[in-house]
Amino acid sequence: MRIIVTNCNTTQEMTEEIVRGARAAAGPGTAVAGLTPAWGPASAEGWLDSYLSAAAVLDALRTYDGPPYDAVVLAGFGEHGREGVRELVDVPVVDITEAAAHLACLLGRRYGVVTTLDRSRGQIEDSLETAGVARNCAAVVGTGLGVLDLADDPGRTESAFLTAAERARDAGAEVLVLGCAGMTGLQRTVGEKLGLPVVDGVAAAVRLAESLVSLGLTTSRAGSYDRPLQKERRWGRPPR
């Protein structure tokens, strides 16, 4: 089985970090490859970045010419694009936001999301609403750290995450969700300190993708995710 994991930004180091986490979660016999968009934002933080990122990820998958793959994992928490990707490709598509929330709902009545900047909260809330799991979310809490700041000082990142996680727990969260692919690896340390289950979206998405492939299931073409209509589509700037 081969899974493509798409980064939502152009930072190759983050792609590599995400792929390490995905490979650690994958079962025997599953190959994981990362895909970094050729254009788009260096980090996705806000509505403009998110829409730009969605188009860039779609373009990266549209022009992909590597070995065949069995599933796609979208490693952008709260980012747009998952519905478009489901129309575009003929394999299961699992978004880390949706995957983490669904697994969290199996572990507790209410969950909380700990993310990067507060400005991302609205996008995440909308994504959870679209996925049908928003009613179980007790809170989405920001750490105040930017996406590209997470790896600079692991101690600071852990401290900021713990502070935000405590706020989510106080709001009624019984399970915590890592609200950024760049937070992969924090779940064990934070979970032990807070005494709560912590779900990493990358790991959750990889395991769900494996399950769908193993069960022979993929996206329904019966309505919303039918293949795109045949028409002219102009990608990028027209040639001069």
C-alpha cells in the first residue's frame, strides 16, 4: 500500500517532519511519500493562505507523475481543499482535521483542539462543522505560536501547548486533538502530563486511510463527489 501525504505549504522541512510522523504511524507494508506544493504560502495561517494552499495542493496532485498511490492524506489542519481533492482523485482521501475529530469522538464525549494562532480558529471550526463533528468540540484554543515557530524551540512549544490544553480541558474537553501537522510528536508527552488522550491528526489519518484501502472502500461518486464536469480549466497564468 502506498499513501501520499500532502503538506499544505511550501516548506520542505515541514513536509519531511510530517512524513516522519506518518511513517511512524503506518503499518507494515505501507509506504508513505510526501508531496510539497510547488507554489503557495510558506505556512498556512489565515483565510488567504488557506484558499491559496488548497489550489496549490490540488495542482500538485493534478500534475503528480510519481508511482501510483492507494490513498491521499491531507496534512493541513483546518485547511480548505478536501472536497475538491475527493472529486479529483480516484482513491480514498483523508483529511487530518476530520480524521482526528472522528477518532476523538470515539474516546470521549467532548474534545478540544489545540492549534497555532488564534486566527486559525474560525477555519478549524468551519472544517469541523462541515465534517459533522463540531457539536462534540468543547473548544478550539490557540497557543500563540506560528506554524514555522513550532520546531524552533521544542520546550517553548510544549509549554505553550500545555497551557492551551489546560484551557481546553477547563472548557470541558475530555480528549485533546493536535491542531497542526507540525505538532506531531507532542501527543505522548502532553497526554501523560494532562492525563487525557491526545490524538495526532497525521497518525489518525494514516491509519484511517489504511483501513479504507484494506476494506476496498473509496469516495462515492453518487452525488457530491462525482467526477468533475468535463470542461476547459485554465491552471496558473496563461502563456505569454
